[in-house]
Amino acid sequence: MIPQGGTFAQMAVQQPSRTYRLDPVTKRIAGMTDGLEAVKQAVLKILQTERFEYLIYSGNHGCELSEVPGRGQAYLQTELGRRIRAALLQDDRIRDVQDIEITVVGDEATASFTVVSQYGDFDVSEGVRPRV
């Protein structure tokens, strides 16, 4: 007999923030991290990972910075800001990305912005190298 009626409610569960701490100098795992430090690490990891490039990550992880179509500095600044914001907001610990400033010099760009997370706010300045 097939059950009739009833509803199926799926609840979103907040995943824990505790994760391995990655040492950027030695490129090795160096203990554990949690809270704001884990979010800071996740932001840098998202910006350094090209979306859809690695099968180990889902399509929600990473940033599409390698190829930005179009010419012109104003378009490049706007598009990079949009892509960075979209990539970071995939992490449910990040509530907003504010004050995005993109500085383009030659074929390199530097992105500076403020990340608003559930653990606190912090500033990020990261170099990106889009191929145009």
C-alpha cells in the first residue's frame, strides 16, 4: 500500500565551520581552524580555484576569473566584481560582499573588498589575473 497524504519537509542544516587549516607558506595542513579564520581561508581558496576546472569540487565552488570576455577597463572592473561577489556568496557563512574595488594594471588586476560573514567582517585584497 502506498501512503497517501502527508508532507515532506526538508530542513536546511548549517554545516559546521571547523575545517583543516592550510598553511599558505609550506602548502601543508597545519591543524584545525574554525569561525572567522575558517571563513577567511575559504574566501582565499574560492578566489584561487577556477570554477568547473577540478572534478573534486562542485559547480558552486570557485570563481570564474580565467576568461573575461570583452575589452575595456570599465567593463573588466564591473565583470570581475560581479564574478567575485557571486562566487563568495555561494558560501552560506558569507552574508555580503561590500565595497568592491578593482584596480587594473596591464593584464593584472587587484580586487579589494569587505566580506561580511556571520562571524564578523574582514577586508580582503587579492591579485587576480584574468585572460581577456
